[in-house]
Amino acid sequence: MASANSLQRLLCERHSGLEEALAVFDDLAPVEPAMLWGRWQGSEIRTGHPMEGWLEVCGWYGKQFLDFETVHPLLMRIGAGEPFPIRPLPGALELASRVSPQAFQLPGPLLRRSLLLLRTRRPQARLRRMEVRGVVSATMLYDHLPVHDAFRLVDEDTVLGLMQAKGDPRPYLFLLERRP
């Protein structure tokens, strides 16, 4: 069981051991899907997952939930520009697990600009209620990837997310904060 101090530390530092972060996640209340409608800005919780740093290098902004069938799982942003949705690439998670994001620090701006080629208006995910880690909560299912993101409630404007890819025993944790 996680403490209130563990939650506060996780929210402030955005860094934790995996077991402690999972204990915090498990202690949080489930999320109703409709509570997620809107745009959310994301930040990763560093727990040692191989994907850490990748979303930041790529210019990840967050997610947008319009309804059960219309979800943009990856909103990206170039500089201070307006966030835009992209199509997730099959194989991107595998690449992220094999190559350090530091390898892309210098060409990062070029990498972010290349994401414009993946820009889409079509939703790339949907939202359902699913049981994850013993609790039924809002869960986002990618349309073309064997990945789901489960959500738990921190407060009305903050949720903790847990991304689980098929075949990867380690989840990736992130925080989403509601934006206008």
C-alpha cells in the first residue's frame, strides 16, 4: 500500500522506483471514461523503463479524448506550436527499447519536424472500461498497436497512466494533466 507521501513525491519529482510507482497506481481510484473528455498534457514518470526519454525527444504533448471511439493517443508539438495528432508507428516501441533517446538529442528538432509526416485527423485509439491490475477503469486501446493505457484518478484534473505493451513485462508510467 502506497502512502500519501509516495503520491506527492511521484507528482513532484516524476521519478520513482517501479514497485513504488505501481503501489501508488494501485491505490488510486478508477477513472470513468467520460471524465477524460478533453485535451491532456503528459509527462513521464521515470522508473527505469527503456522507453524513457523517447516521448520527450519526439516532442510529445499528451493525449486528446473526444468520445469512446475518438481518441488521439499521441499529440505532438514542435516548439511552442499547437499540438497535433500523429499516427503511431508499428515498431516504434521496439526501436525505443533498443536505441537510447540520447542518440537523438542533436537531431531532435529534425526528428520532431519529421513527425509532421505522420500527422493525422483520424483517431488512432478508443476508450473502454477494462480490468487492469485488478481494477476496472478507463483504458485506452490503440487501434494498430498491441498496447493499452490504463488510467487512475489523482484528482479531477490529473490522472496517472500505465502503458502496457504486449510482450513487455514492464509497464511505462506517465501523468496526464487536463488542459483547456
